[in-house]
Amino acid sequence: MLFKILRQISFLKAVALYSLTAFGGPQGHFGMMMKTFVSKRKDITEQELLEYNAFCQLLPGASSTQIITLIGYKKGKLPLAVLTLLIWILPASILMGGLSFALDFMGKTGTQNDLFKFIKPMAVGFLAFAAFKSYTIVADNRIGRVIMAGSMVATYLLFKSPFVFPAVILLGGLITNFTEKTTKTIKIESRPIKWGNIVIFFLIFVVTGIFSELSRKNNWQHRKAFNLFENTYRFGGMVFGGGDVLMPMMYEQYVVRPATERIQLRNQNVIRIDQNEFLTGAGMVKAIPGPTFSFSTFVGGEALKNEGPGMQLLGCAIGTFGIFLPSTLLVLFFFPVWHNLKKYPAIYRSLKGINAAVVGIIAASAFFLMKDISFFEIDEKVTTSFLNIGVIAGTFLLLTFTKLPAPVIALICLTLGLLL
């Protein structure tokens, strides 16, 4: 097994570099994956990446983390998938865990750094590249183009709804399943279904719930650690829509709920996080590379910080482990199921609509990010407006017509933010 992993050192190096330069959230991550693992390294095909994206959008949890885990799984089965996952999540988790310790020294107000001011335009450029590359898959099919356009409009209008992504994907699959006439069956090698993953998922779900309740009723000394793991694991296994949905749920759980009259009257020893500190972490996670779900590491550290540095470090570990474990177990269980279902004609017909819907989601994500970017300001921001246009166009052109690696483009955009 060690020999097989050593053969994948170049892949793991690419994942490490990707994890250090993958800015822009889940939307920007997909474009970077397209450039790094499809166009440059050819670890997977465009078709496979679209299918991975569609499949992961149907599951709860961190979708970009699930996609990169599947790429590792394809390259080297479970051992490489686990290594890929760890390399991807650790840099962001270490940064966010460190932030929970640093807040007491740097104050509780967030600062805006010019270093990151071109990250969002860069993410739009990556998304435009991904949409352009992916469009060729649906361009020759009229129904596919209609599904793509409809998915793009629906996703843009309902972007903040956590269920819009799985909804348009399922609808796209249903449309082509009933409109396509083919009865073609794909000959694929069946993969064994790892039932242990789903058993472990539900077992942990039940056990953590029991221990969390017991610790609450009996007021155990370290009850907050048990409560934290139960809350984090539940979020990781039930949240659709990515970090933009996760953060409001955590805000309600740790900032709003503890301040309610019911909790205060009972004087319950619940997890409380300062509002300013929570918002500082929520802002910072958008400015660092890696998964947005690493925000859970910060929350874990904040949740236990009053119990000493050792418990705060444990809180960071709980926040990281608890948020990523359930979505990893789910994706590794359901992926062989998804793979085996593709041999049936109905699933084969549905894949065309699913892929078209994913292309529409990618395009809508680009337009949605553009909504908050300055383009045509006529006051003192006019220079920034032109620079934003230039970063989007430059990113797209570099990705399309050069072999420049995606991490290098990200570093160029960071440098521009620092210099301009």
C-alpha cells in the first residue's frame, strides 16, 4: 500500500499546492479543479468532474471537500482519498484554529486587507473558464441547452436557498430521462458498496446524541465538549448549501440561542460565543484558501476557550473532525451506489440532464458573484472597477490560452491586491 501511495506523490503535491491557493469558496474551487486536475494534470476528465460535482451537490456537507476526496479515491482508493482529504483540510483548519487563539491578542474587530481585494473577481474568472469548458458537453443538445439556461436562471434567483442545487440537478435528470429515447446500457465494472460507512455514520450520530444529552442532564465537567461534537457532527451531516448555510446555523446555535430568555432563566451551561468574535471568524474564513467548512475549527476553539488552552485546542480538533467526518462517510458510501446505478438506461439518460444542470449552476455562480463586484463606478472607485474587469478577463484568458498553473494565477491576483 505504501508503494502505491508513493507513486502518487506528484498528485499529493498538486493537492497541497491547491489547498494553499484555492481561494474564492466552493465556486472558485471548482474552476481551479478544472484547471489543475483536468486541464493540466488530467487526473480526471471534464465529464467525470461534472458528475462528481452533481453527485456531491445531492449530498449534505462540504461539496468541494467531497469532490477532491473523490478525485483521490479514483487515483488510489481509500488510503489516497483519506490522505487527499487531510492535505486539503489541514492548512485552512490550522489557520482558523490559530485565529481562535489570536483574537485575544489582536482585538475583536476584523480588518480588511487589500491583499484579498481581487479574490472575488479571480473566482469569477475561474468560474467563467469552468463554464466555458463544460458548455461543450451540452452544446450539441437542444434539451441540454434549455436545461442549462433554466438551471442558470433558477439558481441565480434562488442562490441562497440550500435546496436549489439538488433541486435543479434532480429536475434536469428527470427531464432528459423522459425526453431521451435511448435504451443504451453502459457496461461498467460494479463496485462493492461499503456498508460500514453508512453504519458508522448513523452509529456516531446516535451515540453522540446520547452522550450529549447525558452530559447536559448530569452537568458533566466537560459537557460542552460533548455538546460541541454532537452539534458539529449534526451540522456536517445535515447541511445543504455549503458554508453560506452552515454559518447562519452556527450563529443561531452559539450566539442567538444562548441569549434567549429561556436559556438565561434556566442559567444553563451552554456554549456561548461572542458575536463580534463569531463575525470576525466568518469574515476571515472567506479570505483564506481551502474549505469554507474550516470555519467550524474556529467555532470549536471559541466554544471551549474559557476552559483553558488545552480544551480550546481540543475544541479546534472537535470542530474539524466533527464537521468533515459525516460528509466524508456519506460520499464514500453513496459514490459506489451512484457508480453502479449508471449502468441502467434511466440513469444514463438522466446524466445528460444532470450535467446540463451543473453547467447552469456554474454559470449562475459566476453571475451571482459578479453582483457584488464593482464594475461601472464613476466616483473614486473607477480605477478599482476597471481593475476588477481586468482581473476577470485576465484570469479567464490565462486559464484558456496558457498552461500557467491555477495556483500561480491565484498568487498573481494576491500580489496585484497588495501592489494596487
